[in-house]
Amino acid sequence: MENSRIIILIVLYFFAGIRIVNQFERRVVFTFGKYAGILQPWFRFIWPIIQTSLKVDIREKAVDVPSQEAMTKDNVSCMINAVIYYKIKEERVDRSVLNVRYLDYAMTQFAQTTMRNIVGQFELDELLAKREEASNKIKEIVDEKSNSWWVDVLSVELKDINIPDDLKRMIGKQAEAEREKRAKIITSEWELASSENLKNAAEMLAKAPGALHLRTLQSINDISSDQSNTTVWMIPIEIMQAIQGIKDSLDRK
């Protein structure tokens, strides 16, 4: 009876040390609290009580950086949040356990500080237009810091940049004024091109004898083809000049 109990205890002890390591994880093993190695994926065994292990996920992670207030270079307050994509390097997963406590929290806190500093280097217009450039600067700094943890920062993305409502209205008015300015410039360019064409046409008509009369006849033909009640009387300019001359002579008498 006693022997069977011993056998049961041995079996239980053996089963207590069985570990199944998945393909997407590694296990860092400690023997009497001292680092002893890394368990690769498959069916593994550790000595209970004597050894302990910590699971490390080597898949790509996405960690949210909470929204926080930051001040731009031109003293505009805005709320910014971001997301960090990173992955623990397989070669030394033990460093993410031995060199830092709560890796996700450490990455988030450092990214928050870095994000405030980088935002302070941009004016609001630059930050809105060069969001990718700001993200790359944050990534470089965070990646450099996390090298000692053997973490590869894949990307940092600024998700939302929220500014006060009154400033949004001002930006909207500025954009509207800019569009109106472009519309007026386009209209003036069109009018300039039209006037140039009219000028060239007038010069050509003046140089060709009879061209003006032909153009007049063409205009009459265009008007006559329109189904309307409009009646157009064409009077030669010479008649008007003769009438004006008679009127001037009568006034002198």
C-alpha cells in the first residue's frame, strides 16, 4: 500500500512537470531562481519545485497608448493617442523577462513620454500634414530604448489628433477661404485667356476686309435659328455715322 502511494506521488510529480510549448511562444526556465535556459516548442519537462518557467509570447503585439494632452510648438493643446506594434526577438526572449518588468506597461509609458516630446517639435499644421513623419520619429526613439529588452518595434501609428471645437471652426473657415481664393484665381485666369482670344480674333477680323460683315451675317444666322420671339435689326455703322453727322450740322445752325 505504501509503495503504491509512493508510485502515485512520483507519477503526479512527473505530470506536474510536463509543459506543452506552443509554436508562437517560448518558456524561460529558472533553476532555484537562476536563469537556466529557454524551452523551444514541443513537449517539454521541468523539475517541479526545483525549476520554474515563464511563458513569453513571440507574436506581434499591438499596444494602445492612452489619449493624453500634448502641446504643439505653436502652443496649441490637443489630445493624441497612438498604437505601438512590436515583437519580441526570438534569439533572446529571456531579455524581455530579465531586463524589464511588465513589458507592455513599460512600452506604453515610454511611448507616452516620447509622444509628448515629439508633438512639441511640430506646429499644429505640420503635425496634421506630417503625421507619418512624427510617427517615424517616435518609432526610432522607442526602438532605440527597447533594444536592451530585445524588442523589435515594427511601427508606431498616431490614431487620432483631437483639437478644440473653436479651433476646428477656425481651420474650417481658413480652408473655405483658401478654396474661394483658388476659385477666384481660376476664374481670373479664365477671363484673361478669354480676353486674349477676343483680342486676337478682333485683330484678325480687322486685318481681313469683309471679315467683320461675314461674322455679322453668321451671328444673324445663329440668332435666327433660335426659336424665340426676339427680333434683331442690324443697322450698318455707316448709317449711324451719317445720322450723327446730320444731327451735328443742325445743332451748329
